[in-house]
Amino acid sequence: MNFHSQQPVEELAEPLKHWFSNDLGKELLKAEQEILDKLLPSLYGVHLVQMGVDPTIDLASESAVAHTFIVYHKLELGMQPNSLIAQNAELPLEHNSVDVVLLHHSLDFAASPHQVLREAARVLRPGGHLLIVNFNPVSWWGLSRFWTRKSKEPVWQKAHFISHHRLVDWINLLELTELKTKSDYFLPSYESSNVRRKFGKLQGVGRKYLSRFGAFNIILARKDIGGMTAIPPEKSGKRFIRLPVAEPATRGQVRESR
């Protein structure tokens, strides 16, 4: 798979934001949010970083982590106040400094998804957790790519659709362990809500019998050991941001699992 042949994420940013604000995008986002809201409260720590395709969406509102912030590649009107302007593939954060990393379709639209994943693993502390939200190639949505004409291709079809097997291989190489994977949204990708309603029964059937074939996957992984050898900032030539110790009152009581 040639990831570098994809249109630059900077050019896809506005179409992606627009798509997530339409009916179909909102439905998918709601399904993703419901799963994240179940997973996040059990992930403790001090710092959580969200990297995604829309800086105006805070997906970590149910997190028990005290200090959450969003990384985005440019200043954007309406973005969350807790934002950091940076590239996902070159995070200006210290090694082992973050407790939870949430990648919301970041790998789907990155020129080098493996490098973005490496950066996420680098900044994650041992024992910290990684959440990956990505489009699932073995789904109605994944299959629809093969009969959609290029000229009619919606922006979400420009995603890499990286397989679960490949992502788990990458995770393991970075010395992280997959804990669980959830998949959801079993309706086809028709833009018309009236057409989607005709397939309404597929949602229940999919959840019961085809639980691995939803439009998206959410992978939860844990960094069990130190991982890659850290390069001291003075030797790497890069300047890193030292994250402050947050007061444990911003998002409710925090228990830090160190």
C-alpha cells in the first residue's frame, strides 16, 4: 500500500470537517463517541492528547484524565481552547509524557501512518493507553470503494482503510499490546437518511452476528514497557514541550496508574 500517493491531509482537512458535520458523518461520529464514552472513564492519568481530523470536536469529554488537549496542524476558527498546533508525525512532546493518546482517523489520512503511530508510542508513558479510531476495510463502507467512480468519491473514501491485522502488527512492533477492539455502525454509506432507514435492521443484525464488520474499528492498546530507546532532547536537536502537572479536578477525580 502506497500511503504517500494519497492527497495531503492539509488539502483534505476542510472536506473532512464538512463531511463530519453532515447527517452521515454525524451518525458515524455518534457511534464512535458512544464506544469512546464507555472506554475512556477506565483510562486514568494526568495527560490525554487527541489527534484527529477536526479540532472543534472534543471526543474525550467523558475522560477521567485531568489535562486533555488536542493536536492539530494549523490554527482553526472554533477549535478547542486546549489545543496545540503541531504535526502528528512530529509531536513537540517529551518521551513517555502522556497517559492516553487518542487517534481519531489520524492514521486514515496521514502521509505516513506508521510514523504517526510511532510518535504516539514515543510520547506514551509505559502503562499508558492508546486508542485508535479508523475506517474498517472489511465492512460495507470498505467494499463500497470498489464500485464508486473516482470522480464521485466522497472524502472519507480517500482513507487508507488499514486492516486490523496490519495495525496490530504495527502496534506489536512498537511494543504495545492490543487489549480489545470494538467495531460498530453496520448501515451502508448512503448519504440519504431515507435510504439508510430502509437498512435499519442491519444495525441490530450486525451487532449480534457480524460484530467485526462495522464501518469503523476502535482499538485499545497498552504500552507495557519502556518501548523505543528515548533520545534525550539535547541530542535529538528538537525542542520538546514539558507538560505541567495538572490539578486533579478538571475532569473529576483522577487516579494515576504509574
